[in-house]
Amino acid sequence: MDLSVKSPENIKHMVDSISEKLRMLNIGAIKAEAFDEEMYEDLKYLYDMVMRKDSFSPSEMQAIAEELGTLRKQA
């Protein structure tokens, strides 16, 4: 998978991977469709950071969840 290409499929992969890695309980609340390609680079940066780490403190998990919230499309 070439994550350098902005696509809905890559956004879905990154969001799903972040959710799985963090073992987020409410994965359904974070849907790939809620992210715009305009925020792709920020999402990719967050994805890369999450994938590099083996574990997260509760405060890191909270910060990542908050960052995902800020990257979502504003309705």
C-alpha cells in the first residue's frame, strides 16, 4: 500500500490501523469517511507516529484521540 497517495482507501487504512493499535473501545465512532483529504498529511504524520510506538500511556492515547477529533471534517 502506497500511503504517499492521497485516497479514501489510504485514509481508511490509516484510521483503522490507528484504532486497532490503540485498541480503542469505540472504533465505530472514528470512521474514515469523517476525514477529508485536505488533512491527509496530518493524518499520515499521526499514523506514522502511532505505528512507530509499541505502547502508549493513557495520556498519550487521550492526546491521539483528541488529535483525531481535530482532524475530522467539520460539519
